[in-house]
Amino acid sequence: MSFKQEIERRRTFGIISHPDAGKTTLTEKLLLFGGAIQEAGAVKNNKIKKTATSDFMEIERQRGISVATSVLAFLYKDKKINILDTPGHKDFAEDTFRTLTAVDSVIVVIDVAKGVEEQTVKLVEVCRMRKIPMLVFINKMDREGQDAFDLLDELEQKLGLSVTPLSFPIGMGYDFKGIYNIYEKNINLFSGDSKKNIEQTIAFDDVNNPELEKIIGSNAAEELRDNLDLVWGVYPKFNKELYLKGDQQPVFFGSALNNFGVRELLDCFIQIAPTPRSKNAEERMVEASEKDMTGFVFKIHANMDPKHRDRLAFIKIVSGTFERNKPYLHVRQGKKLKFSSPNAFFAEKKEIVDISYPGDIVGLHDTGNFKIGDTLTEGEILHYKGIPSFSPEHFRYINNADPMKSKQLYKGIDQLMDEGVAQLFTLELNGRKVIGTVGALQFEVIQYRLEHEYGAKCSYENFNVYKACWVGTENRKSEEFKEFERVKQKFLAKDKRGQLVFLADSQFSLQMTQQKYPSVKLHFVSEFD
């Protein structure tokens, strides 16, 4: 297959939603269609022994939530699909925001009963800002929920989307009969049996066909016709160009748990979703079709395999082909590195790949060379941008609870911070270590992983900080800056990269500082450099 065909057949996307909307279940069912797994493990509370293939950290298994972003790849109808399954829990939003820099499009999962929830709003905002094409899947249609039109209104009002339904439910909850596929003009009947792999679809070019009554009953048939008239009257026709620009969002209905409506979503998705897109670097725009390899690190994960202390850096290939054992330039370090065993993923299984194409995600074994945001090229100096690090909102002193294990503790903290799980600040005044996280659940994850992966124990102490702000580098020589440093000495710290950080203890003190020292610039987001 030619280089161009390899790019054409790739679809790399993320699945985003509020926790419990069914995101991981949908991921599982998509893998089932790709023949990548034999049976899907429903992600419910801990009652079920078979847990989801995509959640492989012990803490995820215990709580039934996804903490890390996993990368899953499979083939379907000769298309190579790469899914980045993201954590829905708000305490892990940073990981999700970074993942969104590596996807070419997104599927948003909405729970039919709960509609648009707070986490969905934030994530969709990021996608809209970046003009990422979005497809919406309204899940759990086999349960009682909101009216389909009310949900479509909510998508438009709360998320600012411009929607067009490509499938429409026939009833819902107890009366759920199936789905009319507007995109393919056929009906898919619901049997409520998730063991059946694929339901029978019946082609219907004309919904006025009297056969419809025989299949779904006269009441349902009449209701479906009325609803479809409304859909065609109210919503714009699907326009692929608008969708690819991020200006129109197709909507599908279904039930991931019962594997219903998922095939329609996937079949349409592989036809309309974008192939690997170009990406902006500080220096220039890079097209996927360029022959020179470029890629960037959007995630680092330590100890994917508890038997081996390994760190994997996840790299999104933006252009060219990534080849095993070929030297590439690590732009930040200015040195060439080569990789003898680049991994491709299938949930917990990893395999070594000789060649990867734009859109692919490659895992590189890392001994500490990589940080999030690093760029690899064939020699060109490029810096991909837009991988943010957010100002933490929860802070605690971290103390060593086992003096015999201090080496393990510092190694563990070091590696977890490189992963971007949280941020480490060292106070200028006394050198004490403070951990800052975006969500409180992270402290638990850190404690758990330090103990189980590094054999180190830590304890926390409260540290009253309202916000961490990065201090701008301009005017460092000025008298005003020196006074700021002197007066605020006990609130200053360095982050892991040695950048100066101001830890404000309240909103009031932050405002006062900004008024008193106007030339000292404080930033709430540090782009990874």
C-alpha cells in the first residue's frame, strides 16, 4: 500500500463524556466490531469479574473508572482505527485535555437520562476551540430518558453545537423498538439481547411503505413518520464539509451496553471522519503527507507492566513514517535517539512495530529522556504547541513515611510528575516538596501507585494555597520584581522545570499582588515547552 493510501485509511479519535455515560463500554463494543476482542466486559461496579479491556490500572479495576488514557487500535473494513479512550472523571481532566491534542476527531457520549453534564461542557469547549470534528452518540436508549428532540435542543443550547440527527430512535426505555438509520435509510430492530452480535437490519428507502406497520406496529410507525418529518423540517441536511470544519455535529442514538446502534455509528464514522490532519508547530504548519517524520509526546505512562519498571512515552505521528531503529532528533535535548522496540497498542497487549504512519500512536520505551510536549523529527527544529499544563487547585505537602525508602519515593514522585499526573513544587524558603493536582482524587492515585509500583510510602499534610501561578520571565531585573521576591519569599517555589511559581494563599492576596506589582506577570497555564 502506498504512503498516501496508508494515511487515507487511518482514523484517530478520542471518546469523551461525563463519567458513567458509557464511554468505556462504547470503546469495548467498537473493539468487538473490529474483532479485536472476543467478548466485551461491561464496566459496572465491582461485581463483574471480567473488567473492561481498556482499564488496566489496579485502581481503575477497583473503582470502575478510567484513570489513564488508553490507546487501542483495530482494523475494521480495511480502515485502521486508533481510539484514545480518555478518563471522564473531572479529577483527571488534564490527561484528557492533552489527549485532545493528539486526536483528529472526537465522539461525544451523552447519557439519554442525564443529558449534557458538566464535564461534557468543558471538554466540548476545548474541541470547539480547536475546531475538532465531533460526532455525538446518545447512549442508553433502552432505558427511560429524555425525549430525543429535547436532547437535541440541549446539545444546541448547552454545548453550542449545530446538530443533525443521522439516526433516530423508535420509542425508548420499555417501548424501545429500534433505530431508523437516516444516513443509510434502514431500520435496525432491537431485541434487547446483547449476546446477539449484530441485529438484523431491514432496508427501508421509503418510511411510508405499509410494511413498516407490520414490523414495528401502527402506533410506533406513525410516531416515527411524524418524528422524521420534524427532523427533516427542522435540522439541516448533513454536510460533510461543515462537519470536518467543526461547524456541524451529526448525532446517533443507541445503547452501547446492548451493542445497539454502535455499528451504524462506526460505519458512518469511517466514511466521514477525517484522515490524519495537519498540525501547527511554532515554526510552521506540518501536513500529514510530508515525507519527513515528525511527532510529539502527549502522554507518558510509567509501569505499564508491573513486572518491568518501564516508562512508555506515547507519541502521535504527525507526518512521514516512523521506523524502528532509525535515529530521530529529540529537539529539546538536541540529540539523536533510536528505538529498537517501538510499541503499537491493543489495550493490554503491545506489539513491536517496524513502521508507523501519520495518525498512529507509538509507545517508546523511555529511560527518562522524554517530557510531555517533546518533539521528534528527522532533523528539522520544530516545536508542536498547545499541550497545556493547568494551574493546580489542590495542594498538599508530601512527606516520606518510610525513611528507609527515600530513594524509591523520590524516584517515584519524579516519574509520576513526568507523566503529568500532578505537579511538584519545591518551596524556595525551606526546600519542602508540595504536590499540586487538578483534582483531589489524584492524591489517592499517587499514594497508591507510590506504594504498589515503587514500594514507597508517603503521607500528606494540608497546605493552604488558592492557586499556583507561573511567574513571567520579563522584567526580572527590575526593582519591583526584587521587592516582589523579597516580600513574597515564603510563597515562592520552583516547578519541576525550574520555573518560578507564586503560590497565592487566597483570591484576595492574588488580586493584591497583581495590583501592587503590575509588572510581574502571573500565568495560570504553562504551555509545556
